[in-house]
Amino acid sequence: MRPSPAEIVRTLVAGRLPALVHLARQARPHQVRHATDPDGRVLLLVPVFSDLAAALAPRAGDTDVATVLDVLDLPPAAGAPPLGRAWISGWAERLDGDEARGAAVDFAATHPTGDLLDVGTRYHLHRFEVAEARWERADTVRRIDPEAYAEAEPDPLHPVEAQLLADLADHHAEQVTGYLRQHLTLPGADTPRVVRIDRYGLLVAHGRPGATRRTRLAFERPVADVAELSRLLHPMLCQRLTT
């Protein structure tokens, strides 16, 4: 088991990673703070007085602006492979009144910031539904069905993946190495290490320098949160106490 392309894209654009927006009639992209609501619609938090706000102002007769959100994964540890890049396209429209207040609540669920208290004065929220989604990895671009994207859920471990990997390496290295050697049938000289964690399992790097291989170890079931992950990893981290 592993994340589907739609789940990966939904995870990348959830709001935890830096993002750029490319706008119609604009030669250069803009940095933006973003999040997604429960339906996967993209929310942009935009200062009222900014180049981005001016660029998002629709021309006369229009109500929205063609927008592309561009999010590149940041590997959580040295040697970890990136998840790739997500491109999400749609038509951004500024929200006001109750719609803006509801969107601010959705934004805060993923990306809490005090600036949301100033929505309507110093900041505006813009939103767009996903008309097109693409996933780019290893020089290959794959189109993602917008409905599949909307139905997918962001990986609950992605926001804390770097901390989880650091904890395994710093506090449980001996237990993790022993467990992985046993389950991957590796020679004693091979030192495997976990380089990525998602709700479906672990990605393990092993092999000689210059000839590194990667192998997935699947969980018995997808995990819902860090607490459930801890229960699943208990045999690995506490094997000395149970043998």
C-alpha cells in the first residue's frame, strides 16, 4: 500500500509547504500563503496592499482570475526523496462577508495565523475550485482527476514527518536498525534508515554508498494520526523489552 497520486497532490497543497501562484497576464510568480478547505478548494491569504492583491483584481466584466498554485515538496531529511511538485489550476475569486469568515476558519485549521483576524481589513481571502491538477515527479507530469483530488485526504503525518524521522534517528536508531535488518534480510554491515513516513508505511534506504536502494515497509493498515502510528511502531521501538 502506498499513497495514490491524488493523495500526494492533496498532501502537497494542503498548506504546510511554501507555494507560488502564477496568474494570467503576469510574467512572474508571486509567493503566497495558502491552505485548502475540506473540499480541497484552494484558499489564498493576500495582503490588501500588495502586488499580489493588484494582480488578483479581475478586469472589468470579470469576477475571477485564472490562477495556478505551484507547490514543491521539501524532503524532510537528508537523503529523503521528494514527493515531487503539484500544480493546481482554477479561477480565483475574492471572498467577502460570511464566505470570508467561513474560509478563515478552514484556513486556520491547517495554517493558523493571527493575520486571519484581520481578514476584511488588512487581508483578503481568495478561493478557487480545482479545475485541473497535475503531479510532476522525475521529469514526468501526470494529470490528476479533479474529483479524485477532491475525494482524497492529505496525509496526517506529513506536517510532522521531519520530527518523526529525527526522533527515530536520534532516540531509537539501534532498535530501528535491528528491526529493519531482520525484516528486510539485510547483511550486518548494511545500515538501513527510514527516510520517509506516510500513513501507509515506511520508506527505507539501504545499500552501499553510491548504490543506495529504497524499499517500502507497509503498515498493516493506514494510520489516522501520530498516536496510531506510535502504537504500530511499538514492536519496533520496544523489541528489546518484548523478546
